[in-house]
Amino acid sequence: MNKVILMGRLTRDPEIRYSQGENSIAVARFTLAVDRRFKRAGDTQDADFIGCVCFGKQAEFVEKYFRQGMKMAAVGRIQTGSYTNRDGQKVYTTDVVVEEIEFAESKASSSASSYQNTGMQNDFRPEPSSAMGDGFMNIPDGIDEELPFN
């Protein structure tokens, strides 16, 4: 079995390219900085930098929605390979081929950007109900038609 589960922050914006040929496929490469659980005495490195790659719709999703510093959860498999570089030396590679991707934090905590207009009338943004303390938002009556579900 070959399965990898990672949670970390993008070290820079994902890099996307498209394969050549009639049916080109998107290929996204990115590096996740994954915090180590334990730190050895005298060890100055507290994170591992893991190279990842994904293909097709996943690659387009990563390019569209993820930026440097965002926290991502990724599930995939380790894949090794090799190639000969321009100097004629053989280079060995290890990548995580990502098959599933999820946001690992809210947009508000990943950036300090202000609330953006969602298209709702009067830019209403519900606040958590402090009276009930149950964590649910208090949505006033009369805005049901603006919600995208019933």
C-alpha cells in the first residue's frame, strides 16, 4: 500500500504547465511545508518541504484557489523516478502525486483580507449567536430567497 496524507502550507504559488499533444493535461507542482511533530535536540529544522504534483482538474483547482502561505490537506501516493540532466548526470526524484485536496483553514484565517461582497443584498454578514452560544449563525427572517439552497 502506498498512501500519503499531508497537511501544510504552500511555500509559493503553485506552478502550472500543460502537457504537449492533442489532449493537453494540466500539471501543477507545488511544495508543502509540513511541520514536524517532534524536534530532536540540536536540530534547527522544524518542517519538511515536500514536493507535490497533481494533474487535470485537480491541477486547475490548485492553480485557481491556492496561493503561497495557504494551509492545504493533501492525500496521494509517493512516486519515485529519475532523469538525466543536461550535464549527463542521473537525478533521482521523489514526489507526492496528489489525488485529493482540501482547504485546511478558513479563508478569513489564511488572509487578512476584508470581507468581500458575496452578492447578497445590503452586504449582510451573519454573526455568531452570542445569546445561544451554540456556534450557529443567527440568520434573520426574510432572506431565505437569497440562500443558494432550501
